[in-house]
Amino acid sequence: QVQLVESGGGSAQAGGSLRLSCAASGLTFTRFYMGWFRQASGKEREFVAVINSNGSGASYADSLKGRFTISRDNAKSTVYLQMNSLKPEDTAVYYCAAGTAWTTSAKSYNYWGRGTQVTVSS
């Protein structure tokens, strides 16, 4: 049974930082691209970042470049999202996802975590 479990969410002040983690189990982690998405209240789920299977390449939503960094530790089957210079508009539920394609489309990912709430106050 595949499980993706996010952690590290919480509350932060604008300008602060948070580091999200997503621990994967039940799958061959090194075979999957890993992505982060987010969904704010009343809005559609949107792409945040994706990283390839060996961690050598990553892509980000244009609006987040320079503030967010995705990384992975294949020995721990874990993917991370470092979020710096947080803004109130970053408030959302953050989801990690595993897929077999290099894509920003949520529909193309095979497995999803349940999400972790991030709230940024001004």
C-alpha cells in the first residue's frame, strides 16, 4: 500500500520559513518523480514544484522561483520543500505527489498525500 505522509506545516509570520517533508512508503521511490502542489481555500489545486527521480533536476511555478526549493533524499524515501520569505498568499494546504512523468499537471500524478496546512500571517 502506497503512503505519502506530509509533515512540517504550521503557522509562520510573513518573511519566515518552513520546511515541509513527505515520507513515502510502499513504492520504489527512486522510480518516481515527486511533486508538491498547494490548494488555498476556495481555489483550485496548483503546481508548486517537481523534482526528478535522482534529484538532479527540478522545476518550479514561475511565481515561486527563488523562494521555494524542492529536494529529495532517496535513502530516506523523502522529498522536501524549503519555503523561504513566506507571504500570506502562500497560505494553503500543501500536498506531495508521486508520478512517473515530468509534469506540472496534477492529473498525471499517481499517488497523493493527505496534505499539511501552512498558514502565513502578516
